[in-house]
Amino acid sequence: MTEKKVILTGDRPTGHLHIGHYVGSLRERVKMQNSGKYDPYIMIADQQALTDNARDPEKIRNSLIQVALDYLAVGLDPEKSTIYVQSQIPALSELNMYYLNLVTVSRLERNPTVKSEIQQKNFNRSIPAGFLTYPVSQACDITAFKAELVPVGDDQEPMLEQAREIVRTFNSIYGDVLVEPEGVFPPKGQGRIPGLDGNAKMSKSLGNCIYLSDDEDTLRKKVMSMYTDPNHIHVEDPGQVEGNIVFTYLDIFDDDKEKVQELKDHYRAGGLGDVKIKKYLFEVLNKELTPIRERRLEFAKDIPAVYDMLKHGSEKANQVANKTLHEVKEAMGLNYFE
């Protein structure tokens, strides 16, 4: 029997998850989990969320349960996936201490993902040290479970490369203990969904998201407010499909590709109004999100059971991470009293 490949993935609890998370990684996680070929570890990264939210711990605490509900609602199953909380795995912090010695500050500052996020958050030189070093923390998250595969968005490739560098450096100094991870990326063009306002990224901080937990009325209002072609003023005007967020979403969510192509041709030729295509998109999205929304409401009726699921998952994850930590310390010669 072939051994299952270990997957490690997760999300920061800084609010509800949105359809960008769903398309970028959640949907793929559920498929991989249900295939029976993988052993998934799914982490709620509360420690990582604190790197830029340390003064608002209540936000992290409140968001933790929302992320867990979103996980369960999309179909992640604690019987098939180990769902756990990062801060409840002490071995990760100790691994972090050892890995930090293998990385230079200049290398961390060169990491493209870190650079762009520092810019986005306007840190300038007031960068929290924990934020600067979070690629090292991510390497701990991955290697503690000897994950071979890490499903991520395209923008996370630099983080994975840094994790691989740490693995190579450690193994070359101390012997082959750690496993080098590979990324699993979403289908081309679906790694990053643009926001409702046409911004290149759907982001909680920009307030341009459709959340998995949005009710039907909220979804309708958001879709009807979406950015389209600003030059398409009258119904009879020819419209532009490229850069039109409604068509971008239809390409991703509508399985009826022929229908989408017909709508594009009609819109380009003129005679198809924005309201009509938005109404159609609402129907497509609502069909996809209704079962998720309904499952979420069911799970939300028993919050103690959700916490219990996280506790059990964290206990299981702890055992695995402790085993890796033991091997790391042994390789480094820190097993003084054994």
C-alpha cells in the first residue's frame, strides 16, 4: 500500500474567509482530503496573525472560530484532516529558535512576499521582528509535520523557496532529517481573485470581499455593486470583457463555458446590460455558496463542539511535531540527558 503524502496548509485568523480563499486553496484542500491519497494537516495560524495584530488579540481570538466554521462549511472533515491551532504546538516555537540561526536578516528582507506586505502595511523601518521572520516560522510549520506538499496561492512561492533553503541548510549541516516541500498551486488565473472594486487582490483590509458567510441579500448587493467596464454606459454600447470583474468571476465559477462565451460575445457587440450579467453572476455564485452557507449555520449552533474539534486536532498535531523536534535536537547534539 502506498504511503499517503503529507500536506500542510492553513490560514491566518484575521476575519472570515472569502471566496478568494475558497478558489485559491480551500476547494483544492477538500478535493485532496477526499481523494484518500493524502494526510492533510490544516493549521489556523494564530501566532502568525499576531505578527501584525499583536495589539488586537481579541480580533484573533474571535476570528479563530470563524475560520474553523468556514473550514467545516466548505467540507474539511476532522475525521480526514488534522485541523489544529498553531499556538497550541509548542514545538514550533522551539524549531523557530534553531532555524533563525540559519537565515540572515538581509535574506529575509529580500523575500518578495515579505517586501510587498511590508509596503502594503506601510511599516517602513518599523517592522515588527516577528513579521520580518515569519517565513522562518512558516518553515517550522511545514517541516514539523514533514509535509511534502503545501497548497498555496502563487504569491506564496517565495515563502516556500525560503523554507526549502532552510531545509537544505539544516540537512547539509546536521544530516538528513527535514523534508523539502513542494508547492501545489491553483489552476492558472485562479490563484488570486480580484476584488469587487477591480483591485488586483481581494483582501479583508481593502473591504472588497465576498465572504463565505455572507447571506443571500448581502451577496446580491455586493454583486450588483461590482466593477464592470466604466465606458459601457448604455446597454447598446459595445462593452469590454477584459478587466471586467463580472466576467472574471464567471470564468472561475460558471461551469457552463459555452454560456459564458455567448455572454462575452453579446457584451462585446453591444445590447447586453451590466445589470443583466450581474444578475446572472449572482445566480451562479449563490448556487455555489448556498450549501456552504447552510452547513456553516448548522455548525455554528454548537460552538463548544467546534472548539473540541480544534482541541483534538491540536493534540494529534502536537504528538507529530514533538517527534520531529526530538529528531532535530538529536541531529544537533542537544539530547544531553538521553
